[in-house]
Amino acid sequence: MTDWTSLNYVVVDVEGNGQQPPDLVELAAVPIVGGVIGEPVSWLVKPNAPIKYFATRIHGLRNNDVADCPSFEAVKADVLMALSHLAIVAHNAHVDLGVLSRKLTGWEPPEVFDTLKLARRLVPGLDSYRLGNLVEAYSLAEGLPDDLSPHRATYDALVAARLFILLATKAHSLDELRGRSPKEVDEDVLF
């Protein structure tokens, strides 16, 4: 199959507490089914260690914002259900997957599409590939609810979903989106 819409994706974004390694404070998941962005789901969770000041400066979440939130264990089953798609999408995916892998012991992510790497490959020559710069360059936040803000999980997951669709459309096919040349695809068919 070459049509990128043949896969169901879930776009994820996590916000951490600023510890090393980071612990989860907020998680959002946005499905893309049939090439259409679905409704986001998100969770605020109380991390095992306090949120550091510099993390609060980025996402705005304070310790008192999550003091009465459930632990990750309490929402784990819902998170696994939200992640149960054939492919995961994230911007700078290793960060999000690192946090999720630590929280979901034994979980193996399915196929991963990193919008940072995809943007570098499919729209070369930009000054910056930071999510905020790409959002601005392609007006990806247009029409989002006013109560969403950058560096919060739902906002970042939604704009990353819009970015992924833009990039997938530029790729024209699932094989190209995966970074496989037509020659590599032909060789797979032969062997």
C-alpha cells in the first residue's frame, strides 16, 4: 500500500516535570483516522517528583495544578487504549517515546513518524524546525480553541497532527513518508 491514509495514527505530546529523566505531568493523544484528525484526549497527572521551575516556565503547569490529579497508574489503561493505533506521530519523537516507555513498562511503540525528521526531509531549507516555527510558517494553529496554548500537550499534539497531515500530503505515499525510495520498495517486492 502506498496511501498514507491507510494507516491509523495517534499523535502524542507529553509535558514533563523538568527532572532528569523527565516524569510525566501532562499527556495528549490525537487520533488521525482515514486522514482526518479526531478529538484529542488528555490527562494531567501528578508526577512522582515536583515540577521544576524551568519546566513551569515552558508549559505553565505548577505543582498545585496537579496536586489533586491522579497518578499515572490510575489512567494507564486509558492511555494504552488511546495509543492503540498502528502508528505513533510526535514532534521530536524520542522525547515523548522516552517518557512513555518509562511510564508504560514493557510497552513497545508501533511504527513511529517523527514530524521533526519528516519536516527536515520533506521541506528542506527552513531556518528552524522547532514546532513553534513550523506552526507559524504554515498557520497550523488557525482555528484552534482560544483556551489552548503552546507548550501544553493538547495544543502541541493538535498542531503536530496538522503538521503531519501537511507533510504526509507532500510525501504523496506511505513509502515516501517512511523515507523509502521507489528502488527500495521494488527490492522489497523482489526478495
